[in-house]
Amino acid sequence: MGAYQLQVQIDQDSGFCFGVVYAIDMAEEILAEDGYLYCLGDIVHNDEEVERLKAQGLRIIDHLQLVNLHDEKVLIRAHGEAPETYRLALENNITLIDASCPVVLKLQNRIKTSYDNKENILIFGKHGHAEVIGLQGQTNGNAVVFQDIAELDQVDLPAQITLYSQTTKSTDKFYHIKDELIARGYEVKANDTICRQVSNRDKDLPEFARQFDKIVFVSGKKSSNGKVLFEVCRKHNPNTYFISAANELSPDMFSPGDTVGISGATSTPMWLMEEIKTELEKY
């Protein structure tokens, strides 16, 4: 290795979480057998991985297209779905290949139980996110979803609240919201439903980020978890770049002999990080 060559290392804790691995394994198995498979929404929030699977015959459809589909197999991705999707599948004789993440399913059940017990539910999550739509569906759309505590300033909340979180949100932010609501005088029953595979990354990532001159964080633009983890990296290493593909790199981002760490979201495939490592080692 020349003295000026970049020294590049991939964060071995990054890459797909088990929920995504499970969904992709299921998809690949059926694609190998049947040659095609419908998937409700992007199987993972990573365009490069979606394209790889489309080339194997994965057909991405949305809820409107599902209405007109009959007698087919449809994959439900790790994010989970609202009860309405299961009802529609029965009506249309659709076989659901359910790859909902077990962490998400458990959360859906808890929210449904709270709702059946007439609790007032708040969900800290991203508006319109697939997982959040599935969670809100457990409450017939009655749960209040918010991304930021400021959104609640305009909402007339009841005195007693049950608080949940989308599984890929920041743990620190969740507890900050809980404390703020209590400070405002609400009685809060808080359920920390953040996936530990995600929150543990929050803990390990600072140490990884501090070891290098530069960090290249690889993630799809749609990944909520990618946004959270990128901010963690940048906080501990200001020289952090967010990219989605190798063609977004350029040599002028780096100085000769830089040490470079590559990390990614729970929706970033390892093959993509390997590809970026190979590209960087040419500099």
C-alpha cells in the first residue's frame, strides 16, 4: 500500500438488520422458484438493492395496484402492514408472504391492545412512513403521529397519554419527548419500542466514527434509520459524507493517506459498502 493511498475499513456492525435479511431471503427463494414476485412497496429503503432484486423478477406495487391484483403471491416487507391490507388480500385471493419484522409485529400488537383498552395513543414517527402507516392502522387511524414535539403545540391532547415510537427512531429523542410531555403536565405511559439492533448502533457508531480522518456513510435517501445514524456519525466526526452510490464519491473529498471508515444504515447492503471500498482504494 503506497504512503498516499487511502486506508479504508468497513464498519462490520453496519449493514442489513435481521428483519431486512429475512425479507430479502424470502423474496430470493420465491424468485428462484417462480421467476417473479410482487412486493408491496420497496422491499428496503435502498434503491441499489431494489434494482438488484428487480433484475431477478421482483415487481414493486403500491396499495392502489394491490386492489386490482388477484390470485397472486405478494410479499409484505419488514415494515409491516395495516389490517386493511390483510382484509384485501383475503378478498382478492392473494397469498401473502409475510416478512414483517418480529419487532414491528410485537409493536403493532401492543398498540392494538392499548387502543382496545381505550388509551389515547401518540406515535413518535415519520409521517407517511410504511411502518408508521401500519402502526396507525392498528388504531383505525386514530393515533396521533408526530415527528417533532413542536407539532403537538397545536394539538389538544388529553391528560393521559400512551406514547409509542417507530422502531428506528433515536432513543435519546424519544426520552427527551417523554420528559417534555411530563413537564407539560401530562400523565405519560411511555413504551420504548425502539429496535435494539438500531439503538445499539447509536452506541457503537461514535467509537467507530472517531477512529478515522473521514467517514463515508452509505444509505438510501429514503431511509429514516440512515438519517439518524448519519447524524450520529457527523456529531462524532464532522468529516462525514452521506452518499447512496459509488458515483457520488470524488477524490477531492480526501487527502493523500487519509484513513476512511465506511458505515451504513440497517437498510444498506454489504455488497454496496464493499463496492465503495474498492472505489476508494483506487484513490
